[in-house]
Amino acid sequence: MQASGPAALTSPALGHLRALGATVLETPRSHGGPARFAATGKGPGEITAHTAWADILPTADAADESTVQAATGMMHTHGRRDGRPRGLAVDYAATCASVLTVQGLLAALLGRARGGARNPHLTTGADRAALLTLSQYIAAANAPETEAVELAPGGPPFTARCGTRFELEALDPAPWARFWRELGAPEEAIRAGWRPFQFRYATACAPLPDALHRTARTASWTRVRQAASAAGAEVCPLHPLADSVARRGSAAPWTVTPRDESWAAPTDEPAPDAALPLSGLTVLEAGRRIQAPLAAHLLGLLGADVVRIEPPGGDPLRGMPPCCSGVSARWLALNRGKRAVQIDIKSAAGQGELRELASDADVFLHNWAPGKAERFGLGADRLAKVNAGLVYAYTSGWAGRLADAPMGTDFMVQARTGVGEAARPADEAPAPSLMTLLDVLGGLLGAEAVVSGLLLRERIGRGVRVESSLLGAAETLTAPALHRAAGGREARRPAGFRSPLPTADGWIAPSDDSAPAVRSRSAELRELTSERAVEELRARGLSATALTTGLGALPHDKRFDGAFTRDPLGALIVPPPWRFA
């Protein structure tokens, strides 16, 4: 493997490829420009990849992480909790683009091993990756219906009397209500707070009654923990990055483990299409929420036939507003194009039905709670008995690596791993982003692990078990900050880092390199429109872009030049994350 380009676009990819056993010949890294990869693997020819900051956007509007976040609406979405756009202090778009590059390279190698194109080339971009990570929010903003809850500033974390900032998790209204009653919160505030709290995963904000924050501030941390235990809820204090430095290692964000049983690949399958290297493969997905459904969605975009296992009556999230022609726009963003089979996995008959489906599948993917699959006779060992060549994929919260870990949901993992500190510069109080950073990156890593498993299966003729996790996503995302800390430097970015600047009619965001010079002109920029401010800055050799302040405006933004389409139900579709040629 040969690679060159900016560290933000190459480092995660190279780390993952090395973890898979690739020998990497890395040329001196450039500060700007695209990343380029070339893989040989087993077989003739070369597989190449080109990963740019801008593959859809004009280059001037996507010069680096900051400008990509601004133009795609990421700063707007991350800032919903605070009522103003804010940049993520981690390189989220670049990290996701780097993982997508590895997915594409592995998929192309798999396609070639299965008789497909010998010299495929794939292209992706940080702008494409950013739009993919925002696809649920973008779909909802462009649906004909309104949101079920108000989109307004607010949300966790809460603060105890001693100053401990903490995240709360309650997946049902009963433990939510019991927790707040234990602390003596007003009943009206408890009732009013549940829906915005419940929907925060979908909306990236939670305008909670201030009475709940006031109640938390009157309770000691010991009392908060007691209330959570009594209520069946969970709480987690926000941990500093320093706690993760001690745990820092070179572990990959997933495990890929071959089984002992041999397996013979079908000899009569047609060669896959170059643009759909997973065509002809079947994926069974039993996932909920975001992580596993997104992983399966990506496998479907690569050509796999995805069969979604849903409970009797169907997935209740299909009806989550806002809807397009009666189907949730958010649900479609993750599940469009999948076939669905309704199975009661709690019954012996349903378990048998799923095992029968697995006997003819290539992948079984789930994100059930730990131990659930084994309890239902659907664990990796049991399914290997009906299909020795199965790639068994588990997308978990903690991968069993933290003995004292809280519930493995996005915001709890952000709190426990220091993401809430890494994602914000030094002048902002640590707080997990209400964007589902880890669910989405965890889904990308899950798909990466599955394609790795499929390629290994093709090469060694054995089934494979893979596991990815939200913890792995957190470690991938915070790796640069932990690297700085390990070298004796400040882990967090400095005050004002990636903070957009107001203009007469909106906001602009400078590139990271241009930020000091642009910030020195902030007073005069306030008097200019965003368009005029960007023009003047570029005339002075500085890089900046206008910040997208509403996701509903993206399809009409000339910078995206028709990149969005709509499905037959009228739901908006973001552009695919790769282009294969």
C-alpha cells in the first residue's frame, strides 16, 4: 500500500490498514491537497483511491475540515444545543472520509477477488462523508411534515451541586420520571422534558425545562447516583481526556477473527459490477437506531442485498416524524432499499426462521444488548453450525473492554471517553455533542469491519467473526488529541478554534490556517453580507466559506449543484459516499 496526502485524511486509514496486516509505504505528508492511495493485494493490477476535501463542493468552499463542516451544515447541527453554529474541534469529516476510503479499497479488493474489475479507482471526499453523517438531519429538514418536537437550544449535560457534569440515559419514560421524582423535580417539568430528551438523538438538541437543570444543581453527586440506581436509569460523569491517555494503545477499532471451520466459496456466482463490488452477497441485519442500520446501509450502497429483520408489526421507527408519504424521512436515510422480514426472535419458531435465513446469507449483523444473541440461540457459534462461511458482525457499545462501563449509547460513550472535551475548544465547557458522532462513526467502522471479514473469508476459506464498537469510534476520533497529550502538548484545541464569525446576514467560517488573519478583521466582517465577506477575504488570499445555517437550504445551495436527489416517496437523498470507476 502506498499513500500520500494530509494527515487528517490519511492517518485513520493507514492505521486501520496496518491493523489488517497491510505494508504501508508512506511518502512525506503534504499539508493540503487530496490524499492518494494505491493498493496491490493479491492479483494483477492496482487499486487506487483519491480522497479530497472537496469532491462535490467547489474547492474554494471546502479547503479543509473547518470549511467542510461549515458548508455542509455540520457546524449548524452541532451548534443546535447552544443556539448558534459551532465547529467541532475534532476532525470528524476527515476521519469519516478516511474510514470510507478504507471501506472502498477493501470492497474493491473483494470485488477483484470475486472476479470483478482488476484496476478499479474510487473517489471520495470529506464533503461527501460530512453529508452522509448528516443524512438523517438533512432528510428530516427537507420533509414536508414538521418535527414532532421543537428545535430549540438546550440539552444535557446536567450539573450536580458539587460541580460534577454528567450525562443521563433513560431509554423509556418510566425510569426518566422515577429519576427526576427521586430528586424532587416538579411533575410538570418531568412530563415536559421527556419528549425533547427522547428525541435528542434525532434532533441534536433538547430544550429541557430549566427546572430540571435547577433540580440537578441542588443534588449531590452521590444523591444523583442513588436516584439513577433506584430509578433504573444510568448516569455518567464527564471524564477528561487525561483518563483516556492512560488507556491509549494501538488497538484497532474492531476485531476480525477467523473461525476454524473451512468453507468453500460458490463457484458459479457472477462477477460483481465494478461500481457495486458487494453485488451478489446477502446481508441479514437485525439492528435498531443508528449504528447497525447505517453499517448495513453502507454495505447496500456497495451492492449487497440487505435483508432487515424487524419485529412483528414492523419497525416502530418507520413512523417517526417527519414523514414522507407516511414513512419517516430519518428512517429512510438509513434503511432505503432494504428488504424487510418480520420475525419474532423471542420465540423458538422465530429463532429457527432466522437461523434458516442465516444458512444462505453471507453476513449477519446486529447491535443487540450484550448476551441477547446467545440467549436466543443466535450467537456466532450457533450460526456457524448452519453456515460455516458466515461473517458474523456485532456492532457493540463497549466491546466488553471496560468493566465499569455505563450503558453503551452514544452520549454515554462520549461522556466516558472524553469526546465531550475533545470536541470543544478550551473556551467551551466540555459537553458531548448532541450530534450522534459515535453512532455514525461506529456504523462506518462496523461496515469497514464487515468488508474486512468478507475479504478475509474470500482469501482463507473460513467464516469470520467481527466486532466493532462505539468505544472504538471514540478512540478513533480522539486519537489526534490523545497523541498530542502523550507528547506533552495540550490535548484540547485552543480557545476560539473553529469558531465561526457573524456577518450582516449570517456566518462565515475561515479555514484553520486563515483563521488568525480572518479573526483580526471580525469587526468589519459584521458589516458585510456573508457572500461579500468571503469574496473580500479570498481577494486577500485568505480561505473562508459561507456557513450553512439551515439544512433545508442545502438542496438549493448552488455550491452543491444538484448533488441531492429524491426517492419515490419524496424523501431527500444525500449523494453516495464513493464514486467507482
